Amino acid sequence: MFFQRDIIEDKMNRAGNEKHPFLFGIDFEMNEGFFIIDPLSQNEILFDVDGSGNSNLVDSPNTVYSPQTNKFSDYQFEMFPEKLTVYKKRFKTIMNGLKKGESYLANLTIETPVITSLTLKEIFLLSKSRYRLLVPDKFVCFSPECFIKIEDGKIYSFPMKGTIDANISDAENTVLNDEKEKAEHNTIVDLLRNDLSRVARDVHVSRFRYIDELKTNKGAILQVSSAIEGTLPEGYMSEIGSIVFSLLPAGSVSGAPKEATLKLIGKAENSPRRYYTGIAGYFDGANLDSFVLIRFIEQNEKGLVFRSGGGITARSDMRKEYLESLQKVYLPF
């Protein structure tokens, strides 16, 4: 089930050529991943990819959820964020790199220990999100962000950059008119448009900077997205794994230019992200839908850790970036 990246890429290409359904995932560093053929027939790794998945094979967590009333009993969810002074050191490393021209957009992430009365499986089952994934004893993910979709010879990407509390007065106009958010979003759109141009023709932005609302246990938040699409060459099914891997790591969770920014991120974060900000996806035998592994709770030797982050540009305000990273620590119900 778990393999090195070259094996996963080959298995994806073979399954695509044979139009055989599969589920896959790959970590941010592209060292390890998983590949499951006929994933709807198993329930070891649970997934729901925009309505397709195997979550219906397991029981609802009746201890905290009643299907009849659709209401929750009390549950615990506490976060223990790092101090601003700790975040400041990593932020300063990124800003120094930006000033030296090593990068013009870098995604900086943090780890926030959490305590909850819910299990990872219960969080998966209760989550309301377009993309959900549970790898037992490793992590649960409830991601709102598509990586790429491949449908009928077309490839699509939907970069997501720009977050704001929906309860702030005039929140939508505020985030759309924020100069830092504009610059960050434009950079990622340009990066992903260039990425897609390596594997497709006629690449263009079909929808620019639209708003999605996400429900959380702390209230609604707004996120800004765009849509990019292109046309794949004939015979792309037999190269579906190679197409995916040629676009990694995801631009929205790394930065631009990628190679130099990855070195800067490594210096600032000083630890591997592993599956956090990697990708996962489902191929149904005809089309592929994949997503970025964000909104992510990891189980490790420290207990449960919520991973979150945001894009840093030369216009970034340290305190605002810190608060945005913490705003993304939530449960989607």
C-alpha cells in the first residue's frame, strides 16, 4: 500500500492506461505515498472525494452524532498555539529570503498541538468538506482545495489564496481589495498557469478571484479562489501519474519560484512536512480528482497536531499572518 514515488507514478500510469480505478496520496517531500487499486472495495483508508468514496462503508459515530437530529453533543477541542515570538523567528527567515530575492512568495506553516475528545475517525465522519481523507494512526484531512481535476481530456486547477473571517464587516470586499492578498493570489495563478502549460495546451484562467464560504466550529470564513484550465494531448491516460508528479509540489503550498522557495521553506520550518501539504486523489476509471492535504490533523509522538499556514510576501504583516494560520485551526462542523 505504501511505496516510493517512482513506484506510485508507474502504478498510476499503468492503471490509467487500463482505466482501472485507484486512490493515491503522496507526501510533500515526495518521498513516500500510498496507492490502492479498486479503493471502493476496502475500508482501511477512508476517503470522500467530492461525493465519491467509501465513507458509507462504516458506521456513523453515534456517540457524538445523531442522524435523526443532526445535532452534536458536547465535545472537546482545545488548541495550544506557539507564541508569537516563536513564529517571529520563522517569519523573519522567510522575509530575509524575500528581501534577498530568493523568493517572491513563500508558504510558511506551523504546528499547533490540539486536544479533542473525538477520534480521528469521528472527525472524518463528521466533517463537512469537499475532500476528506483518513489514514488510520497517521492523519485526518478535510480539505477545501482541489489540486487538479482531469475530465474528458481537460485539466483544471483551482488555486486558493486569501482568507478572512466572514463575520468581519464587508469581509468579501475587504479580502478582494487587500493589496497583499491580490499580489499573493496573482502570483499563484501565474505559477499554476505556467505549471499546467508544461502538460497541456490552450491554458487559460476561466474564472478569476471568486469567493467560497467555509463553515467551521468557530464560525464561517471566506476564501478566494480562481479556476485555470487547459487541454491535454491524446494518450494522456497512460501518463496520468507522470502528469500529476510533474506538477508537484503544489504551488499554493510552496511558493514561487518553486525550487528556491522550497530551500527557503526548509530553512524556516526546519522539519519535514510529510503528508501535510502533499496531495491525494481518486481516479474512477475515466476521470481524476485530486486535492491538497491542508486542514490537517496529524497523529505523532507528540499526540495530535493541527498543521496550518499561509503565503508570505514582502507586504505581509507578521501578526496578521500568525492570526490567519491560527484561524485555519478548526473543525468543519
